[in-house]
Amino acid sequence: MPDSQPQPHPQSNSGSSGKFAPAALLLCGARLTDGRTVDVRLGGGRIEAVGTAGSLAPGPTRMGATRTGATRVDLSGYLLLPAPAEPHAHGDTALSAERPGPASYTPEDVQRRATEAALLQLGHGATAARAHVRVGDVQGLDALGAVLQARRSLRGLAELTTVAMPRLLTGVAGADGLAMLRDALKMGASVVGGCPDLDPDPTGYVETVLEVASEHGCPVDLHTDASDPARLSRLAALAGGLRPGVTIGPCAGLARLPTEAACRAADQLAAAGVTVVCLPQGGCCGTDRRGAAPVRLLRAAGVRVSAGSGALRDASNPVGRGDPLEAAYLLASAHGLRPEDAYDAVSTSARATLGLPEVRVEAGFPADLLAVRGNRLAGALSLAYSRIVVHRGRVVARTSAVREYCNSAATAELGLPRQGRGALS
């Protein structure tokens, strides 16, 4: 069975000059998507150098001291990629389907689930995640406080940001939701969100969210099925020019619109700079689980499309995996995207959705990387069992899977690759 667990910090050493000289991390023999086999040296949370296999030494620190005790990681047989990110998680409800009855919202249970979910996603490769958290109603701000505590406990392992999601924002009942939303931002939520489809006045809900986000300089991330073209047009008109940006998802309703209406809506979203997060494995809380957004139509219109996992074993999807590579696999297999474009949706585009810097396997870029056993991206998306995850220049998770077959003429005569440590009887 695969076993995923965070790895300890590499040991640090001091040089003879007394200057602090942290151990280097040298990734050896990794294959890149362009076919090259390289060594990659990491330091200071960034990629310091990329060279042909066997060409790199640990190198000096920025302060001039010589590194000692360099850590080498053998990536022979692995494909090295920019790490994925999870743009649409639900930390407060994740892993709640395993218990009978409604999900527990005690701070202890929410923190445990949010932490476990983030570590599960980290083991899959997601070094950053955006968690949507309900505020108001019965849970008040307790669930948000618990997810923020999980975020603090994960520091150094993964980046976890939170979206505050009030249920109502308009009318008399919405006054409490608005007050709760402002308190959530003061507490530490960094994104303004919610589900306008559930409010009696969806357009008023959107207007309120955008106003609060503008006041606080926060991004916006809204749940919507996007099945009403007029409402979507109004959202695009309101969102245009808002910085640091507006994201909506999962937008499965767009796929059910007539083609002409869907194309017009996509053009409006592209013109407004609105990002769409699709959920290839299905919807999540507050939205319809049927289908997914029309990814190719949106991309053709120039809309930035990223892909998330959505529900992770909660009431909306009791078997959700929270695996970005599964989302990429589904984009390629079910939606016709090239493997490169499918992986971009869960890596480069997903990081851009979260406001994170771009990652490339090149000197100077952040050292957030995923090594997957395989030679080519298409194969890695199909059989991504063994993975090594690097965040800020150190290995933070490792998943190993071994497949063994009994001795047979089929494997011996054809020279097929074997991973087994010994023969099965």
C-alpha cells in the first residue's frame, strides 16, 4: 500500500567561518518533460541550478560558506514537474462522510479534519491549497478559527489559505452574514467568497462581496453553477477591473446552456479577467454535482481555467480523493485536453489562481516541485503511484508504491520492467 508521510527537516551545519550553512538538496537524474535528464540543485527555497546529470555539486551558500552534509535525492525513473496546487478545497467538511449524521463542527474536529485533508493533498503533490470555510449560521467563526489553526500547524509543509463563505448577505437576514464576513477577514481569512446561488438576491450578494473585497484588497472566490446567463453577465460586468481578481467555480451549469449562450458568457468572463475553477470529479457543497464546466470552450475564449478536486470524502462526494493529478487525468481523458494543458490547469494555472509565483524547473524559480515515477507526462497522469513532493526546497512528503508479479515467461522473455524486490511464489 502507498505510504505518505512528511519528511523531517534536513540537518543544518555551520562552516568554519561560523556562518550558518544549511544543507543543500540535490535532485539527481530527474527526467524533464522535454526529455532531458538533469540534476537540480535547490537552496534558499529556490532552484539554484539545473544541469546535465552528474554535473552539479552542492555549491556555496548565499553568505559564501561551503555547504556540508548535502542531501542527495535519486530521481532516476522519475519525471520532475512544477508542484500542483489545490484551488478549491473544503477544509471544514473534508473527511466527514465517514461518521454517521451531520458533520461535527467542534473546533477540535474541524482542525483535525482540515489538517489531515491538507496532508493528504500534500502527499498527492499539492504544496498549496485554498480552503473554502463556512462562516455564520451554527458554526459562527469557530470553523474558520479551527482551519486557521490548521494553517499555522502546517507552516513549512504546505501553504493553506482560507475563503470566508457566509450563507446570506442580503436583506434583514444578510446583515448578520455581512458582519460575520467582516469579522472573518479581521480574524485572518484572506479571500472573500460564498455561494450567491443560495441567496434570495444573487446579484445583491455578488455586489456585497465585491464591495467588501474592494475595501480590504482581497481576492474573491465564489461558488456558482453559472446556469443563468443574465446573472453571469452581471457578475462579469461587476468583476471587471477588480484586483487582485475574481474566481468562480465550478460552473457546471455553463455546459448545459445552448452553445451560443455559453460562448457569449465565456467571452464576457474572459474580458472581465474572471478565472474559472472547474471540478472534473464533480461538484461540491452548495452546487450541482452533475457534470463539469465546458473547459475547452472556456479556454478557447481566453478564460483562465484551473482545476480543483472539490469535495474530499464529505456529504457531497463520499469517495473524493483530493488528488490534483486525478483532476488532470479527467481533463485529459474526459474533456479532451492535451496532457500538458491538463497538468497546467492543476499547476501553473492553479498557482496563478491562488496568487502564487510561477514555478518552472529552471534556475531562480521557487523550489516547489513534484517528482512522479514515469518517463512522460501522459504516463504519469495515468499511473501516478510513487511521488516525491518538494516544498520550499526540501522534501516534505514521499509516497512509494511497489507492484510485484510472480515469475513468468511473459516478463522474462519480453524484458518488461520489474519493481519487485523478490519473486512472488
